[in-house]
Amino acid sequence: MKNKIDIIDSHFHIWDLDRQNLPWLNDNPSIAKSYSINEYENMYKNFDGINFLGGVYVEVDSDNPILEDEIVNEVLKSNDKILARVPRATVSPTMRIPVFANGIREPLHVPSSPKKRCLEDDFVEGIKELSKKNLSFDSCNRVEELGDLVKLMEKVPNAKVVLNHLGNVEKLDDRYKENMRALAKFPNLYVKVSGYPTEDEEFVKELLDFIKETFDSKRLMYASNWPVVEMYSSFDEHLSILLKAFGEDEDFFKNNAKECYNIY
């Protein structure tokens, strides 16, 4: 790379287990510790040729979203690397939307989320409300429910929806490809390129080739998913793969996240 690449990370987490409870960590002991904004920032300092501008903080599925918001507000007082925030809310026409929110996420991939949740009437109406406010919905769903997301987009085609982690892809089969091609037809649907295991190099190449062929380049966003990335890959390996695959693509590494999350 000839020039430094400006990077906005469209998806990262931090949490403080001295103050917060994240029940899902009980089943994921490898990352069951606190992670600070300073640790996160330091991850990028390991890379030459990177100008890390900051990232989009995404809710962490804690048992107290309001406390979570307060903690992030405290972090912002001493650190300028949080460029946008996607807090937790239960999607409905009367959902809680903090004034600072750049988007909203209700996890759809967790055991507590019922199947076809995104097609329930209150959810659909809530997505319409977000659309009116030009706020995005971050969709972290089960891969087998990608077809339901297609149906949601058909109901609210103007909604700005961000598919997290390539739909939590498990294998590059015909069903996955069909659903992703259907989602690619919606001009306001963005995709975060993250969430896939990296040890199978052939799978990674085929997956990234498919995604680049299927989606408009203005709809793909770099995402680290730190620190959760350490469960299925590593921060360094994931970023290295994407630097090689996308080169100096400013849209992928910066501009698309700015457009999606209204970062100015």
C-alpha cells in the first residue's frame, strides 16, 4: 500500500464487567473479561499504513441497556474514537430511541429472540418509524432467517437496514446465495463484512468474491467485530485479509460507514 488508509470501523464493542452483566458471556469464556476503548484503539496501532479515525459502537446485549448508554457516555468524555452509536432497543412504533442514536439494534440471533421476530407487526411498524427518522436498523440475525429479512425489506423497501456479519454465514450454499442476491436489490441495505471464520482460506476467498460480485461497492462496510472476532479468528488476521481483498477502497474502509451512520 502506497498511502495510509483512513479506516472507520463500522462495528465494535467495549464493556466493563465490573459494572455490567452480559449473560451470553457465560457460554463464551474465551472473551469473558472487560474490554476498554484504549485496548480497542491500540489494536489498530499494530498496523503500518493505517489511519484509524474511529468506529461505530454497537450494543453488547447486556441486561441493562440504560446503564450501557451511561457507560459509553462516560467513555466519550475522554476519547474521541466513538464516531457513532447503535444502542439496544426493542423495535416497535414506541421504542426507546436515545437522542444520540445513529441507529438501533435488537439482537435477532440470540435464543431469547423468537423465530420470525422481524416479521411481527410491531417490529415492521418500528422499522417504518426508524426509516422516517433516517435511522438505521442493525440486523444481526440467524443465517437461516435471511429469507425473513428479505420479506421485511419487501414490506419496508425504503428502510435503511445494516446486515451484520454477512448474515452470520456458516457455509456458501445455494440458499445463502439466493437470499443475499435478493437483499442486494434493496438500495438502502448495507452489509458489514465480518463474522466469518478465517482458517479456511478457500472458503474466505469464495465468500469475499461472492459478496463483492453481488453487492454494490457503496453498500459494503469494513467491520472488525472486536473483541468478538477473537472467538472465530483474530483482529489482526481479519483486518489483514480485508486489506488484501479491498486494497485502498475508501468507500469500503470509510465512506460507506459515514453515509450509513450519518457521520460528519
